[in-house]
Amino acid sequence: MEQTIKVKTAHHAYAVKIIPNGLSQLGIYLSKIWSKRQIAIITDENVAPIYAEQVRQQLGSAGFTAQLLVIPAGERSKSWQQLIKLIDQLAAWHFTRSDGILAVGGGVIGDLAGLAASIYLRGISIVQVPTSLLAQVDSSVGGKTAIDLTAGKNLVGTFYQPDLVLIDPTVLQTLPERLVIEGYGEVIKCAALVGSNFWQLTSKIHSVADIYKFSSELIAASVAFKAKVVTEDETETHQRQLLNLGHTLGHAVERAAAGRLFHGEAVAIGLYQICRLFEKAKLTVSPTTEQVAQRLQAVGLPLTDEALATPAFYAALTHDKKIHDGRLTLIYLEKIGQPNFYPWSLKKVIIWLKRELPTIN
């Protein structure tokens, strides 16, 4: 069953469509929003062998001229080098402002292609077709684009909304189980923010098979909440900051782990640890931390890692993109469904973490 969720910002409105087997109808949906044009399919070495030819055929049957660029898979492709390669290729294909980009892949592809779309010719159209659970429930919606720097994750980026997000839950069947599980880390984060029926839905998930079974419902609930937040606060000046729950510590441990942790795994660690820290400080009520731990451990997501509280972890914290005027706003849960903000000086955050983190691992 097709589900449509609307996202409306100050200058742009678009639909997020959740359609089982939607890739087989991609050309039809694109022809509803775009006139005939060149379309650059941007994908990676893992996704291309599975879907590139099908996507090309879909575009061709709808009258589009398809170009294809395949980049190396993995977080390292969120780099200046790959961004320049992508933009140079668009120029070599003589892309104009009336042409478009189709991002087919996980979060790396969506972030990289989105950034290229936002700056090539000062902006061309893009459609997101996320193929990982993490991208489907989070990164493809809301218009954040980014590449990484040596100093930290997502330090160069823009806010640039797509014209359409088309989510096909059936593509999750082609993912390695670890990638499905890591995407579920973002689902738990979102459910913890929302509480209510969404949190109850996650009580049904005890295995990867359960994630597949309830994938459409999990994706729809995540996207609906994110769409609401983005509509209210596109550029993360207030309410959208709540979506960073688990991400301050998560990004730092992900960076310190140097590629050993996937993003959703790092978010799971960050979510659990921030709950433990704030419960110890009596700002999070018991048994919130235990509830979060149970949901994460039900599918084997980690609660801690050897990279936590290391020098590399604290170094990564100092490059957090959310720092303003020497202050870092931590997002925490008072209880499930009741998030809150805790603005604090970065210096005090680090002193606090150095004192408390070793005692809770």
C-alpha cells in the first residue's frame, strides 16, 4: 500500500512516498514531477550491480536521458575528492539547471549527491531514492547534505530539499543484516522522541525478520515525525535539534572508532549513554535507560564501545558542528516521548564526560 507524507518548508514542498516495489514504477513517478531531461543516476559500487540497470530502464521508458556515475561505497566517499569528481562529471555531461540528479543509495550517496545538487550551477533538482534503512528513516528526508573533513563528520554541507523522496521498503531484503540493524538504531532514536504508539510499535521488534515485517510502519512513523519537525524548523534553529538525540556522543564515538562502527550503531551507543548520564544526574527518570537498552539489545545494537571516552573521542567532540559560542546543546530524554534541551559550555561538557563516562561502562 502506497503512503504519502508531505514535507513543506518556507520555500519548497515535496512528497515522501513509501511504496513497496516502488522502484519498478520509478519512471512513472519521476514523469509526474519532472519534464523530459537528462538525469544523473548517482550510486555506489554496492548498489549499482543490483539496481543500476533497472533504474536506467525505468528512466528510459519514461523518456528521460540517463547518465550513470558509480562511486566507491562507504563513508570515505563523503569527501572533497568525490564531490569534485561528481561536479566535474555533471559539467562534462553538459548538465543545465533544467536537468536533475537521482540519488540511489544509502546515506553517503544521499548526502554527497545532495550537496552536489545544491552547489552545481547554484542548484539543480534532485530526487532521493534511499536504499538503506538508515537513509529511508532519516537522512533522505529533511534536506541536510554534507561531506566529512579530517577534523570531523558532516562539517561541510547545506540545507537543500529534494523534489521527491521515493522509498521502496522491499529493497531492504538485499542489504546485509548488519546494515538493517544499524538503521534500526535511528528508528529507536525517533521512537524514543515520539513515544506513544511509535514506541509501542518497536516493542514488536525482536529480530531482523521483525524489522522486515514491520518495515513500512517503522519507516512511515519515522518519516512522519521528521517531516513534522522539518516543516516547523528547516534549518535546525530550535525543534529540529531534537533529532540530534544520541548524535553528540554518537558522532564522536563513530569518529573515534575510525570506520569500525556504522552510523546507526554509534547513534545507539550515544542514545544509551546520554540516557545513563542524565538518569544518573536525575534529569531522566527511571526506567528510561533500561527501556532504551532493551529496545536496542533486542536486535543486537551495541550500548558501548572501546572508542568511547578515548582521546580521539574527546577530540571529535571539540569539532561538533552544533557548537555555538562555546556552548553545546545536549539533547536528552526526561522520559520516553519527552525530550528536552540542556545547553552547556563545551568545556564543562567535556569535564563532566571525563568524570562520568568511565564510571558507567
